Amino acid sequence: MLALHRISHHFGGVRALDDVTLTVEKGGIQGLIGPNGAGKTTLFNVITGLFRPSEGTLSFEGHNLLQMPPHRIATCGIARTFQNIRLFSEMTLIDNVVVGMHARLAYGTLGWMLRTRAFRQAEAGARQQARQLLERVGLAGHDNELAGNLSYGNQRKLEIARALAAEPRLLLLDEPVAGMNSTEKNEIMSLVKSLRQDHMTVLLIEHDMRFVMGLCDTLAVLNFGHVIAQGSPAQIQANPAVIEAYLGQEESA
Ligand SMILES: Nc1ncnc2c1ncn2[C@@H]1O[C@H](COP(=O)(O)OP(=O)(O)OP(=O)(O)O)[C@@H](O)[C@H]1O
Ligand SMILES: [Mg+2]
């Protein structure tokens, strides 16, 4: 579904991604792990068009993503959440989710200005759908609260609802359970499993190994911008290069 071939991205002298070749198969949950600074978030930023890699090719369902601006990539069927939460904190939960539908709603600027019948119908439909998404991520009944007043864990859930509002075929989650308690982590695990049942493909970055190993079908490991291993959770846990990369991190911490 997604194919990165020999992708490199440098920040000055830092080789954040160095000759990365990686594929994501349709329909599964793939984990992307690796020590701090390994290049995981940079990889998401490249996939979603925020960064243009200096080398390599990148395709999604046969489309060349490197020729598309970020909003086109979004309408192609890729949505994401951010490691550093990006919500409209002064807006309600429901409005944050409706924003996520923006790319799909086709009533046009004139419809919005004139509040045409088509616009009002689309708007009512969008709000109904947003309510269902809030319920799906476990935020039912909070529709009209301000996003900024939510707990950290609930803000992460709202980010997922907003990403789902775009109806993506590929969902990218950057540390979805960071800062969550174990109950919330279990809720997110069930949610992501239900997305797989709905035939959505998920690529997720996460440091919580219990979460990653319990959820992912396959894993890729990045270290210093290189893919050092790919395989099943069991294969990755037994891989000497992966163990070495994580031990090195503990020693330097
Ligand atoms: N916008 C940027 N400008 C300069 N350097 C950057 C930028 N973004 C990332 N880097 C550097 O690129 C490298 C990879 O960073 P990245 O954020 O992709 O790592 P990560 O694997 O997501 O780490 P973490 O697990 O801590 O989130 C790091 O050395 C980081 O300092
Ligand atoms: Mg990161």
C-alpha cells in the first residue's frame, strides 16, 4: 500500500533518515519503533508531505506522493496524529472533529457564505458523524466542551477522532498512548484493533513495548535513520541488533 524506497532526509549534518526502504502492507497494524531521535517522526513528516526528502521515492496505492502538497496527500487517503498534540484548544470537541472532515466536505466557499440548503445539510451530517466518532474513541457526552480543557489522554483520543474524520485508508499514529494510564492504553488498543476489523491500515510509532507487542502484526525498527530490522513482534524481540540499539540507549540515558 505504501512504499518508501531509498529515502534520505538530512537536517544540516544530521541524517535523520538515511537510505530508508520500507513497505506497509494493506490491512494490518504495523509498528515503527526505535530509540529517541531515531527518525520515526521525521518518517511520518516525509510521508505526509511536511518534509521533502533529499533522495528516494515514495508511493501510496501507486500514486507518487513526492509530487503532492500535504492537502492532496490527505485527500489521497492518509491521515495522522501528532506526537506534540495539535488541536484547536479554544474550539469544542465536535468542531475539532468537523475540521478533520474539511477535505471531504464539498459544499464550496459560496455555499458556506450563502448558507445554502446543501451547506446546511452537509453541516448537520458532519456534526452527526463527528458525534459518532467521539463516541467511538470514548469521548461521548463531551461534544461541546473545549478541547483545551481535556486531560492529556483525552486530547490524544480527540486527535484520533479528528484523523478518523478524514476517512483515511492509512492511519499514522505518532505515540498514541504517550502519557496515558493503563486503562486508557487498553481502550486505545481495542480501538486500533477495531480499525483493523474495518480494513483500515495502521502504521504506529510507540515506545510502550507491551502496547506495541500486543497490537502490531509486523514491526520495523529505526536506529540513527536506518531500518535495522523488520519482522513479527517475536522476531524483533529476539533480534540482536534491536536489543543492542535499545541497550545502547539505556547506557547513554
Ligand atoms: N525540524 C527539525 N530540525 C532539525 N532537526 C530535526 C528536526 N526534526 C527532527 N530533527 C532531528 O532529526 C533526528 C530524528 O528526529 P525524530 O523526531 O524523527 O526522532 P524520533 O524517532 O521521532 O524520536 P522520539 O522517539 O524522541 O520522538 C533527531 O536527531 C532530531 O534532533
Ligand atoms: Mg518522534
